[in-house]
Amino acid sequence: MIFLRLKRESKEEKERRKYYEFVNKFRKKYVPKEYNQVKLLYDICKPDVTHLFSLSNRSDGKTTNYIHFFINLAIKEERLKFALMVRHWDLKVAMEEQVVDVVEKFSDLEIDKLMFKRTPQYTTIWYDNKNIGITYDMNKATDLKNASGVLKKYPIIIYDEFLALPDDYVSNEFTKLQRIYSTTDKNGILPLIGHPKIIYLGNAENFMSPILAGLKLYNILENHPINEKKLYKTKEFGTIAIENHYNESVNEKINTNAFGNQSLAMYTGQFSVNNFNIISNDERKEIEYNKQFFYIKYGTYYIKVTYNQKTYKCYLSIESFLPPEYDYQFNTEIADNTEKSVYLKESFFDEDHIKKYAKGFFLFDNSYTKEIITGDSFISSLKINALINYHKTFILKDTVEESEKVIKDNYMQSTLDSLVKKFNQGVF
């Protein structure tokens, strides 16, 4: 007789299986096939995934479906409450109304059991006398830091409409998001999800989002296939989950001809990508074969210039923060002066410099960088070639000379130490 030994299911595996069953039942019962299928819910349990992006055309139901699910999940599992994050305090009211609409829409929920409790920093969401969620705005990131005992109870962060028009983004948005996340991540390892998750819901608008810049997602998004969910492994941010959904049935129900803009991203669910002056893989290899680079601090951004030391060909990229091992070599504001940086005076600018971009003299790492630089008359007048010459002639030369001096000093010191040691041993 042959006995088969069944592997005992661990506690974590059991929780994960029950969660997946919960997701499957929810999708089957409440998510029509013609609307967003909330597929990112299956990636919540992956320990190396923190950032999850759901992109689509408008009105495909992603906000409704995700909020509805997390209301149900929080009612069932109090350790997995959700946070609805917005940019401005005024938007909190609209988000609360969104919660009300969801509760009124679905028969599994009762509007009489829904309640909000407001404080100056946040609003908590209650259902049937049970706290299930919270709403707050990222502009209060500093105040919320003092409420870490509250925020840590809501490890599922939902950032709806994270893509917006260029003027709508708040200053230091990526930094504020980092602060809110660190304030939330105070529980150690959480059941089922490991660490807090951030779910970003948005309609393809433009590449101006500071969050896309901070997570360096432009090159990924420019090539992400429509109607697919993929996981992207990154060195700095772990694995990032992205789904991009085009809902054709929704467009059939709305007036896409109102302003003659059927091709706009809000209807196609895809970013409009203009590859003019965007660096190709071959051009990148050519420049990086014998490269040097430097950073320019401009407000809250850092412009990285990567150039070939022989040909001077270069490409530009915008970054939200510097790697800890690097510093900036140039800055545009006096307040950012350091002992090792160069303040860019008028001689480094030329109003006609924008023409060089039009002629394709400089390449861009991604569309976001191109939009930022060419759309800013101040920074587009910065003479890139002059900076490359200055960096190579002075900063790089000084760095090499300093390195050689350090090597020489170390050699002299080691030689002296060796001689002293031999003298003490009576070798001479």
C-alpha cells in the first residue's frame, strides 16, 4: 500500500489562499466583464511589490471597484484597513462622496451604517460602528508624521487620480509621498501583505507626474502593452505592478465627439508618446561607451547630463532625488550653493539655446524630461555644451588631480610606515 504524505499548509499559505478566494468571489459577483477587472488585487500579497499602478481610459470603473473591494476587505479583516489619499484638503470631500456613492450602489452595503469622523488632519471612515478606512491629503505629510500611531492602522494606500494636468501637481509630491509611506510603515511585517502597499489609479494624461519621475517609470510606461498586467523588477524599488486597460465599451456610452478629441489619452487609455529626440538604445550605448555625467540642481529637480568624453554627444534626464553616493555639481539658485557646486550665473544662459533642442542637438532619456525642459524657458536656455566643457575642464580635472593626490599621499604614508616598522625591528 502506498501512502501519500500531503504537505501541511502553512499559516501564510492558508491566509493567501483564503484571500484569493475572497478576490475571486468578489470579482465574479460585483465586477462586470465590461469594466476594470481589478487584477492588481492578486499582487497585493507579493512581498516584494509595494507600488501597483492601474491605468485606463476614463469611466472604466476602477475607482469604484477598488474602493468597493477594500471596504469589504476591511469589514472582514480589520488589520487591512485602507487609506484614500488626495492632493489637497478640498478633494477629501469629493473622495468621501465617492465612498458614499459606492456604498449606495451595491446591495451588500447599507448607507445607514456608513459614517465619517473628521479631524483637522484626517477623516476616518466607519461602517456599522467599525473603523474601516481613512482619508487625508498629502499636503499635510508633516502633520501626519506626528500621527504615525493612526496612519499605521491603514496599510493599503489608494491614490486616485494620481495623474493630473501639469499645474495640478503639488510641490515636492514624491517627497511627501515618501514621508507618508514611512509614517504608515511602522508595524514591521504585516499579515498577508508584508509591508504597506500603494495603489495608484489614473487616466493617462501626461508624463509630468513627479511620482513617475521618482520611480523612474517613463521608459517602462512608454513600452507597456495595452490590456496587459505585468510585473517589472527594479533595483531601487523592488517589483512594480502595472496594468493598462483600454475599455472600448465605455467609450461607446460617452460623447467622444464633444470636442473632437477622440484620440486623447483619456479615451484611449494610453500615453501620447512623441519619440522625437528621445534617445534610442543604440545612441545610449554610443554615449555611454566612454561616459561622464553631472547633476544640475534646479528647484526640486535634478537634471542629469550624461555625455561621451570624446564626441560630447549627450542625453538629459530629470530625477526627483540623487543617489546617496552622488552630489550635484551645478545649481541655479544661490540657496543651493555648496563648497563643491558651481552657481550658474547669466553667462551660462542664452535665450536662443532652445533652437538647439529644435535641431536635435541634445537627446532626452524619456518624454517626461523632454516636456519639463523644453516647456521651461528658463532651463531650456541653459547652455548644455558650456556646462560639459566646464565639467570636463575644471571639475573633472580637479577630481582626477585630487584622486591622484590621495593615492600619492597614501603611498607615501604606507612607505613611511613600512620604514618605521623595519627600523623598530632592527632590520637596518
